[in-house]
Amino acid sequence: MSIPTRAAVVESGGAPFTLSDVELAEPGPHEAVVRMVATGLCHTDLGVASGGLPFPLPGVLGHEGAGVVEAVGPAVTGVAPGDHVVLSFTSCGDCRNCLGGHPAYCASWLPLNLIGGRRADGTGTISRGDEELGGHFFGQSSFAERALVDERSLVKVDPDVPLASIAPLGCGVQTGVGAVWNVLKPVTGSTVVVLGAGAVGLSAVMAAALTPATNIVAVDRVVERLSLAEELGATHTVNAAEADLAEALADITGGQGADGVVETTGNVGVLRQGVDALAARGTLVVVGAPPFGTEVALDVNGLLGGKQVVGLTLGDAETQTFIPALVRLVKEGRLPLHRLISTYPFAEIDQAVRDMGAGKAIKPVLTF
């Protein structure tokens, strides 16, 4: 028997989100029905809604959900009805990377999360009358009052922490934090540079502030975001609209360059600047995603000093351990995620989209 709910549907590429009555399929053996309490809005949602990725539309997006489990399939063992959960990406669980603790690099990641719109077996999860809709987005499609969620997308969390305060952990925050903790791993005296002070970049700043890094440099063009970065732990800020980035970083590091750079903007010109600003044996983490097929020119000889350029998906996080650790840091006030969040009623999703596009909201969170 199908499960009725209301969802924000994108009818076609570039169309707005419109609320519509839909039906969820019955949960399969490894699925759960989750009553949504909150869900973050991410640039990936907007990119797919614009038609920039081949996700099947009409469809239901949303991939930073948080809610309460209502029902579970017969093979689900990790959660039970009544549990509070944060929703993250899904993965197959059987490939080499999943078994090795790196599910963000699952061999089936793209079809399971970003472009497939269906379960791994090809069946749909959301319909509207006789019409099948694109669903199963990141194993959840959480822009809905209820979501049918893959077990591997479910992370049980502390019920004492308000779900609206931790919904963004499932994607943007774990990406920024993971870039610092799982890839850069700063040591005493390190300089970490974060290019772009949006939700991912500011999460990286907060993460760096919890490491022995000595210099934490936030770079952006928006004065208010640079001020916020300082409040969240940046020791230096650079306004890229006013200062030459290379000169500013040379001054901050005494000419040594940056040990680690997190590139969140998706701008290949900024990426090139970041690589050029690396110290010998420094690492740049590519987080920002420009359109598919985008290329960047690098000075090959400039890389011979041991520089590394590393691509990153979702912080290379093993969600079942990583997200609960972040929840604890939020609860204890050591990861002040609330400073990034603006909440909107679910019905105001298009206003949240506009505010995000205009830079008025760093991390919109829709509440139900």
C-alpha cells in the first residue's frame, strides 16, 4: 500500500519547486519511512533543479534531511520507529570502497545518489497518480513531509539535539569538516586557507579551529561572511575583491605558502590561485563543483615540489561514526552550526531558494 505525503516537486529543469500531493512506495527490506522535521537546502539541489544534471524530472530532491523514523522494512536493524535520524548519502555497501570505510567513493555512487532517480533495482519510490516521479535522491528525497529512505542513508542521532540544528550535517557540513579532518589533517604550525565562506567553507573554518593549525585564513568577497568567519575561528581573512590573494597569503605565511587549501567556490580561476599558493608538499582539496567537463590549467613544474591536488566527495566520511561525532560537537557548543542556519517553513521553499541565491542565507533549513 502506498503512503500519501506532500512534496516539493520540480516539474522540469529551471522550474520552481511546487508543493504537490504524492505517494511513497511501501518500504523495501532495507528502507524506512521517516517523518521529516527539517531538511537543509544545498547548492546541489539547485543545480539539479536547474536542469544542470541528468536527474529525471518531474522529481523530488532534498538530501540534508532530519526526522523521526515511523516504519522500517523487515531487514532494517540499525534504527527502529521513534528513533531520531540524520539522513545522508547512500551507497551499495559491498564494493571495495564501501567495505574499506570510504562509502562516498562507492562504485555505484552516481546512480544511487545523484542521477538515477530510482532504487538500485530500477524501481521507483515516488509517484503522483499514475506518473512515476524521479526520487531516491541521495537515497532520501527529503523535500517532502515523509521520505522513503535507504537504510545506508540513515544515521541514528541523540534525540536531545533539535533536528533543525543538525540537518545540514548530512552533506554540506560533513564535506567542509571532512576536507580538514580527513584530508588535510593539520599539524601544529600549519596554515589552512579556505576559499569561499559559504556553508561548506565556514564548516571547514570551524573544523580547522578544532585542530592545531596556527593560521586559519578565510577568503571571500562578502564582508559580512568574512566577519562571521573570524567569529567562527579564522585568524585571518582576505577580501578577494580588494586584495591580491597571492600577496596576502605570502604576507600571512612569511612567504612559505599554505600547507592546506580547501577550494569551495567551483571557480577554476580561484582553484588555480589556490594551487599556486600552496607551500612545498602542500595539499589543495577540491570541493566546489563546476559544470561537468570543466577543465583547469596548472603549472606542472609548480607541482614538482610535492604539491597535491585532491578531489573530495562528502568529506570522505564514514557517516555512521562521523555524523554522531559532529552532533556531539553541536550539542556541546564546539561546532556552532546555528550561526550558519536560517529556517523557513517548508511551504516557503522558493523564498529559501531566492535568499540562498542572493546570498542572504548561508544555509537555509526547511522545517515541517
